[in-house]
Amino acid sequence: MTSKSNLTINPQRLWDALMETAKYGGTPKGGIKRLTVSDEDKKVRDWFKAQCEALGCKVSIDSVGNMFAVRPGKNNTLQPIAMGSHLDTQPTGGKFDGVLGVLGALEAMRSIVDLGYETNAPLMIVNWTNEEGSRFAPAMLCSGVYAGVFTEDYAYSRADRDGITLGEELTRIGYKGTEKVGSHKFQAMFELHIEQGPILEAEEKVIGVVTGVQGMRWYEVTVKGQSAHTGATPMLLRKNALVGAARMIEAINQIGLDHLPGVASVGLIENQPNSRNVVPGEVFFTVDLRHPDETVLDKMEKAYQEVIPKIAKELKLEVEEKRIWKSPAVKFAADLIDCVRHGADQAGFPTRDMASGAGHDAAYIARVAPTTMIFVPCLGGLSHNEEESTTFDECGAGAQVLLNAVLEYDRRFA
């Protein structure tokens, strides 16, 4: 039996897996377009399933497509210790967001198998469905179903901009599993991820010890005016929905500036009829408000809900607004956080405690099981971008700390 102290990951194998899976949905600019339950997502899911089964793991899929790969331990009456993240990406995503968490877990499992180590509890790797929310809103949808935040039917009914539903696509690609959501219990979950921000790089820290996730709320806004000929309609008689949307977007941006370190963003906008010589008659856009303090986030929401109708009234426009998602601020489990600190110290990596600015599946899973996250730097803090970059060494460091933390948790609590 190999000693736990000798368990080290193979960083080259991890890097090779990252580069290999980047081909599924790879873009000309070096990123990935692998939208949830697309053909490209099916390909990477099939690859992941085959790799896990080659390690002797039993792979099962629940009814919303979440994937669970379990390796037995010494005591299989214990619930597994889980590691994982997601394999779906943004339309112009990078190679590491989410993917590092799944493939880092796979590398940790491979290292354990290679070295013949047997954990007390079973180990589990999870691939959560639709973390990004870029095709089917809201984000973290199927970890949310697992945690009881959303119903299964609600998830199935989510439609993309072409009207295709998640339920339809799960069936089409063969990943609408037979297992009941929530039937795959685990005693704890560790999620490895790139920071998606600039702090670790700026402070020259290798590992972020993540203490929680800030609260976030998503909204959809439709501004309605009147389409008209640009040459024949006087300026003062126009009902220009795009002008109204532009003023609203500026006001939303100011809400973020007024509530730092909170952020307020508009990321998706559709203009109708989108013709060069037609006054825009309707605009749809999305709003994303975030803050680590729920009380402040309430104030941001109140400011947003007051300014939108005010601008619409001034410009004689109609506006429809609705909140489609609310994810409260989360604090992670102290025991797991301590295991991450131990794992980083054991590997000799400098750390920094930090809260996550982005949402992650771990935020929902924390409602039903002890959870924490491990961050590694990304170049310039850039993510959700084809130029997203994390180094060979940083990926290896994150996977090593993940392995160390999981083994420490297994030693202490399993």
C-alpha cells in the first residue's frame, strides 16, 4: 500500500487532458464553444465517462444529466467524498473555466489508482449540468435541482433563444439519465476552479482558499417603444426603445459604482428590428447584480427597480422587468477550508483567503453538504473569454492541493 505522503499528481497528464478535451467545441481563437447539452457537450461527456470507467469507477447519470463517477473505498457504507465542477462553457469560453475542476478531480483519481492507494470513504467525481447558464438560464441550474432550489420540471422547461428546451436536448444527446436527482449522496464536496479575477496573480499567490461566494441576482428587461422610419420620424416624436435601454444600462452601471465592491452588469442585448433605417421598437437585455452582503444587494435591487420605470416614463416607453434568479451569499464549511489550507501547506504553496466573485455549483451544493473551493490564478483575471489562460504549473498546483485536501478530509472525518 502506497503512503499518502507519496501521492502526487501527474501535471503533464492533467495538461494533456485539458488540451485534448479543448478540441470538443474548440474555436479558431483557441477557446471553447461547448454549450450545455450540445453535440460538443455530448462528445466531452462521452470522453469523461470512458476515462472514469477505465479507472474502475461506476458512472451514473441523473435525470437532469448530472454525472457521478464513484470509486469504492475501504468502508463503502460511508457516503463518498466528492470533487467536481462542470464541462460546459460560454459561447466564447476558455479552456479552464469549470473544466479544470472536473479534469483536476480526474487526475487526482488517476493518481490514487496508479499508486494503489485506498481511501477510507468512496471518492466521487461530479460533472454538473448547465453551470454557465449561457444557453439555458439561470446558471448552476442542475446543481440547483440537486440542492432543491429548482424543480426537475423547471429545469426541463428552460429554453434557449431558439426555443429549444433543456429537457429536449438532454433526451436528444442521450444524457437524460434514469437516476433520481439527489439520490447520489455525498458527505462533502471540493471544487477546484480558476479564480476568474486578478487578485491571486497580483499578490503572487498560487492558491486561493475560498471562504464563500457573493450573492447574485439576475433579471430580464424588455423595453417597448415604436418602430418607425428613421428619415421620416422627427426626433421629438420618436419612441426609441434602444435609447431607453442605453440610459437604463448606464444607470445600472452606476448602481454598481455606488455599491462597491458590488458589481452591476448588462451582458446580453437584443435590438428589434435591428435595421439601419428603422427606429428600434423593442429591446431585450439582461441584468446581473452581485454583492457579498445580502443587505447591500437588497439596496442595489431597490435602486435598479426604481430607475428602470423612471427612465421608461421619461421617454414614453413601456417596460417589463422580472427577476429570474436569486442566489444568496454563501459561507463554506470551516472543516473543508481547513483541509484546503493543510493541503496547500503540505505542497508548499502560498495561499490567500478570498470570497468568490463568480457563481459556482458549490454555492448550491453548500445548502445540502459541506463544501468549499480551491482557486488558482488566471492571466490578467480574464475568464469567459477565448484568451483565458492558466499555466501548466498553476493547473498542477491546484490539482495537487485538491488531492491533498481530499485525502486529509478522508483521514480526519471519514
